Amino acid sequence: MAAVSMTGKAGEKTQEETVGSTDPNVQDVQAELDNLRRDIAALTQAITSLGSAKLQEAGARASEMGAEMAGASAAAYQSARDGLRTAEQDLETRIRNNPLQAVGIAAGIGFLAALLTRR
């Protein structure tokens, strides 16, 4: 261990005191340091496992939300597709029932488009 040298005021007396493991105070301090190291290691491990658990929980939530959003967007897509299909069928039916009216409307739209693109 370490050797500490102490001198008096006039340098008359030199006292060498060896600080070793036999001193009860040093042993107590060393034991407390060892306990503190173990506590810090246990705390570090507890924080690591807590952080890991929270990370896994957040990942699971994100996966759930992603699946829900994918399902909702698929449902919205299917709904829009069905709506367009219905509108197409209705338009087809109207054209079949009134072909002259449909041709007139198409000619009018074509005439307006020609006027707008000419400018």
C-alpha cells in the first residue's frame, strides 16, 4: 500500500505511517466502495433492462399502429374503388339509355376545351 511521511514543525521528528488493509477505517471505506460499485452495476443493469423493455414496447406499439393504418388505408382504397366503379356503371347506363344526349354533351365539352386551349 502507500507510505505516508509526516514531519514536525522543526523537522525533528519523522514519523512513517503505513496505511494498509489492517486499518479498520480503511477496510470499512474499501467495503463501502465495493458495495457502491455493486450497487452502481446493479442500477446500470436495471436501467438497461428497463430501457430495453420500453424500446420493445414502443416497437410493438409502432407495429400495431402501422398495421392499423395499413388496414384503414386499404379499406379507404377499396371504398374509393367501389365508388368509382359504381359511378362508372351509372354513367354507362345513362349513356346507353340516352345516347344522343351523351353525344351532345361530349361535343359541347370538346368545343369548350378547344376554345380554352386556343387562347
